[in-house]
Amino acid sequence: MAIYEYQAINNTGQKVKGKIDADNPRSAREKIKQLGYTPVKVEVEGANKSKMPSFLSGQPQEHKLHSLSLKEKIDFTKTFQTLNRAGLPIIESLIFMEKDASTRQMRQLAKEIRLQVISGLTYSDTIAKYPEIFGQVYIGLTKAGEDTGEMEKTLDRIIGLLTKQGNIRGKVISTLTYPCMVIILAICVVLVMLMFVFPAFKDMFDQTGKQLPGITQFCMDAGDFLKDKWYFIPLTIIAIIFLIKYLLKNEYTRKRIDEFVLTVPLLSDLIKTAAFSNFLTVLQVGYEAGIPIIDSLYLANLTFENSVMNNAIKVTIKKMQQGAHLSLAMKASKLFPKMILFMISTGEQSGQLGELMGQCVHFIDQQLDAIIDTLTKMLEPLLMIVIGTIVCFLALSLYLPLFQSYAQ
């Protein structure tokens, strides 16, 4: 038994503090709920308080391992969870994965974790050395599951979280793949026309003895330049890729880009809704895993790739640390839709915050599907307009000199 200090919200919405005896943080949270309170923060008495949750203060990694893809991470977790459910000790589970995992990266990772667990480290302490492989959210949830003795349930939650993140990523990628492929194809067609088709008409245009129209002359000059200086094409592509990487890594330009994308109609809705879905899912999973709500917010905020949204959640965390309710702290960020704020507030008042978070996730997922469907329907006519404009421009450039010669 240990003594836990807690902060909670009572039925009247007032903040209360106290101490309680419990075997682990999960048990402490359950006892606090039995008192009719909504737990906000639970920690061992006398624990060192820091801004960053203790389960994220992993040691630097000692060995370089290859990163896992999302599919490999899901497979690794599913296999470990299945063996754990079957009652196998961690060492034996890791030995099995070391020999029979489907990919070389997973086998190497299982071997490294096994060696460190044998040396005396816990499973969560070991994976905390590899944040670039597992991510801070995965590490934090695993640590919570280990501390509360609910490793099997926590692994189930992690698998569900990873699967959902993969589904959201797949939806966004599938939505953007079609327009990207059409744009690339259009660029290739334009290059072929300028470098090979227009030069083939050069002698015919010269025989007319007339000055070429401006757009035709532009296309002829551009074709000659690209044909002679063809190496500019790959160099330009490489330069654009490096420029994009630089702009995204630079703090100032990344912030400006993040601000801009949130002002673009429909695109901003897609980015925000997909981010909210991941955020609320991690928040719910962390809360149900027994992680204090402030630390769960910290974990959930790691899912935001947009710096503007990330900074807004930092305001929420600060308000929570000052004693505000979760719903009021989220409202202060000026980021969340009113429906989410209402459902979170209802969950706090009814003592069913975890369940209401789940309903928030369901609500946001439905909105995400609707936005993707709308965006897909709108992109098709827009792409037709773009392609039609390009075809019209090339056709006029090619046939305008012929029309002029026939008119003489």
C-alpha cells in the first residue's frame, strides 16, 4: 500500500485535494471515483513534481536500431500482446519474437529489448530508450500499464490507437493521392509537349513567314530551353524537395505555414478534424489507462503536428495546472468545437468523463468521414478545370499560328 495525493473535481464543480491509500495509481483513481469525485491528478506522496510526466523521461538509447513502420509497430504490439495474454513471461515472449517475427527489424528490436530486460530493466524502461521507434505516446501508455498491472488492457488500447492512426492516415493519403497524381501527370504531359511536340512544328511555323503569337513563341522558347538544358528538370525537383524540408524544419517558416494551412477553407477542416480525432483518442486511452488527466493531455498534445494547435493545448495544460476544469481549460485554448466542449463538460459533471470522451471520438470520426467525402467531390471538378485550362493553353499555342496562316 502507498499513500497517493490527489486533486479532483466534486459534483458541484469545486476543486478538492486529499490523500488516499491504494496499491497502485489505478486503484487510487477508482477509490477517488467511489467518493464521487472526478480525479484530475494522482501521484505518490512526496513524488518529485516536474512539468514533464515521469514516464517520458527515458534514458538516451544505447544501440542504434532501424525504425519500424506503422504496420510493423502494430504487428510487434499484437504479437507481444497475444503472448502476454497467453501467460508467457516477458523473456520467453521476446525470445519467440526474436526468432519468428515477420521482419528483420522486429527481430532485432525483440533481441535488444530481451537483453536489456535480462540485465534488470523493466519492459517500459527499455522501450523508453527508443522514442524514435515507439514514440512518446506509446512509451507513456506502456509505462502506465506496467505501473497499474493492466499491461494486457493497455496493449489492447495501444493496438486500437495505432490502428486508428493508420486508418486516419490512410484516409487522408487516399484523398490527396488522386489530385497529386493528376498534377504530376499534367506536368509530365506539359514537359513532353514543350520538349518534343512543339519543336516538331518549328519548320512548319517558319514556313508561314509570320511572327508567332506570344503564347506560341513562349512555348517554343521554353521547349528549346528544356531540351538543351534538360538537367534543370531533376535539379529543380531536388531543389524544391530540399526547400520544402528546410521550410518545414525552420521554426519561423514552419509556424507561418501552420498558420496558413489553418486559414484555407476545407483543408483546415480536414487538418483540424484529423488532429482532433487522434488527440481525443489518446486523451481517452491515457485517462482510462490510469494516467492523470494533465499527463494524458501532455501525451495527447504530442499527436499534434501543427505548431499552432500544439501551442493552444499548452494553454489548456497550463489552465489545468492552475486548477481549472478540463472543459474550461479546453475552452480557453479557443481550438475545440462547441460540441466537444459540451460533451467534456457533461462527462465531468456526471462522473463519466471516459465514456463521454469516447462519444467525442465517435462524433469527430463521423465529421472526418463527411469532410473527406466533401473534399473528394470538390477536388474532381477543380482538377477538371485545371486540366482543361492546361489543354486549352497548349492547344491555342499549337494551333493559333495555323489559324492565322489560313486567315491570310
